[in-house]
Amino acid sequence: MDIQTMILGFLMNQDMTGYDIRQKFDMSFGFFSGLSYGSIYPALKKMEAAGLITSQLMIQEGAPNKKLCTITDKGREAFHEAMRAPLGLDKYRNSFMARLFFFAHLEPYERRELAVNYMNSLDKMFEKLREYEPVIRAYADPFELLCFECGLRFAEDVMSNMQDTVKALEESGLDKT
Amino acid sequence: MDIQTMILGFLMNQDMTGYDIRQKFDMSFGFFSGLSYGSIYPALKKMEAAGLITSQLMIQEGAPNKKLCTITDKGREAFHEAMRAPLGLDKYRNSFMARLFFFAHLEPYERRELAVNYMNSLDKMFEKLREYEPVIRAYADPFELLCFECGLRFAEDVMSNMQDTVKALEESGLDKT
DNA sequence: TGCTGCATGTAACTAGTTACATGATTGT
DNA sequence: ACAATCATGTAACTAGTTACATGCAGCA
């Protein structure tokens, strides 16, 4: 799903600033993806020019002014159209698997180091998930919750797959030769 | 892993043309990723300019001439450096999960349609895997084989996760309301 | 006659990233 | 004194995609 549709989806429920959108995105998909201001603000600009959203400046005291974005009817229509479009096949490019493919060219200790390294970074993903879990369980709609649980299981599966792969590496002695 | 490193990895074992590299890539990572000529040829050009590879034109009769690429010492060094660099966390952006998050805005029949649709595209991934499996089992080195098996399990996990998610959708009645 | 395979390449485009620039307020 | 949070935005860059252009050989 492209950023535009994602942003429109968030705006379907409530008006938001670019800053809000980033927080919301981080909360919703942050454990397996990221979105920077460098792509949000240009996207909002383009969407306003295309008539998918409107914005109004909110003057604030003691905090920077902000631009609250509102979805238009045209925006709602664009969102629905994008949501109904057929899904393509994702590219689950996994950096560890790519390294594993070329492991023959590394020293055994380097193989172990990379594997441990990768599992540590997976752990960071779990930390984020655990951090968000209570808030999500409290505020998410049934589909958002299902999405979260799907993501949680996805992360668990990747983790146990990696653990078993590393175990296979050890048992076959390929981490020592 | 960037294309350059991937290409260097393939060239570590044997000299190849851009065309060969595409075939090899498709065989090795094709079930979860893709690489087009539009990125291979410019990459090879850049790599030759950087001294990572050299190339020689092979004149052929009855077939178009080809440019066989050979890795240089500098290229081998660049490959090793990239292989030893620490791994970042991957972004497992999953298009179905993104849709699921916004499912509240769709009609129940549209939800079912998207879910079935996505599972069909996952099936295509399995078809490719099954097609390649015998060749890989015959020719792959132990690490390449481990990588393939890791990919196979990855695909199985995604599949069963999706199946259970769709089942949860049905059981909760959220596909009917 | 038209499709598939072999083989190389360019041009225009899409979608994002990181780093930078600004600047007040609140908490440690 | 220093960092974090709120808040918006630009510029330069990276990495890729799709569509196009070319052209011969072999097969059905």
C-alpha cells in the first residue's frame, strides 16, 4: 500500500497533522516498517494539490503552529478505490537470508556473529511490539487488533525460523569448518 | 543486501553475463523477490567503472553477442566487506496486513475477496518454490540449500498465518457485518 | 506467421531515504 | 546545561521499476 492510501486511511477516522500521522503510523506499522517526515510532508502537499485533502492552519501558543488535514469526498473515493484494488505479491526481501546464501565465502566465526546479530535486531522488534501491545488492545478496532496479532505471529515465526536455521548451522558443523 | 553485493556474490563462483545473473537471481531469490534488467545492466556498468569487475565481449554466431563479466580483486574485497557489515532490521511490509488494518472501511464481501485473492498469490509463490526445488537440491551448496529451506518455511509460515487470520475473520463474524 | 528464448541497453518515472534548517517549551 | 517533544518543511540522494528499442534463431 502506498503512503497516500495509508494517510487517507488514517484521515478517514479523524483530522490529523503530518506529525500526528507519523505517530499513528509508528504505532500501527512501526514494528515492521517506517515512515519519515521526508515522505509524509511532500505527500500531503501533493494530496492537497490533487484535492484529496484540505488543510487549515491552527495557531498555537507555546507550541509551533500546526496544519490540520481533513479528507475530502474525492479523497474518500480515492481511498476506497485503492482498498478494493487487487493485491500484488509482496517481496519479503530478508537481509539475513541473502547473507546466508553466500555464507560459503565467510569464516565460521563471521557466520555465527551475523546470525547472533540478526536475532538481536529481531529482539528489538519484539520490544517495540510489547511496548505498544497494551495501548493497541485498549484502543484498536477489531480489524486493527487482528492486524496487530497477525504481525505479532509473523514476528514470532520469523524468529523461530531463524533460531532453527542457526541450530541447523551448528548441528551440521558448518559454523566450524 | 544491495544488488551490487548480490552480483559480486554470484561472480565469486563463475564469470557471468547480465542475462545469466538474472536467471541465477530468479532461481535463488525469485520466489520472494525480483530483479529486472533495468537495474542489472546499469549496476554492471557502474561496477566496471569502479573497477569491481571487468568484462569481455564474446562474439557468437546464431545468437546475440554477450558481455561476460569477471570479478576483480577489488571486487572480491568489496564483497567481503559488504558481507561482514552488520545487518539492519528488515521492513516486512505486507500488503495484506496494511489492508486488514483498514478493513473497517470495506464491505464484508470485499474483505473476503481480498483475503482469497491474497492467498492465491501466495500459492503462486509455492508453485515457483516447488518448481525450483529439485534443481536446487541437486546443485546448491549447503548454505544455499539452508537458505532455500529457510525461505520455504518462511512461505509456509506466512501462508498458515494468513489462513488462521481469515478463519478468525469468519469466526468472529466480521466478514458478515 | 507469430511466439519464445537469447542478449543488451536506455529513459522516464516512482517511492522513498537521510541530512539539514528552524525554533519554542518542558523536563532532568 | 542538555536533551526530548512538538511541528513543518526542503534538497540531495538511493534504489529501484516499467516500458521501450533492437534483432536474430528456432519451433509450432
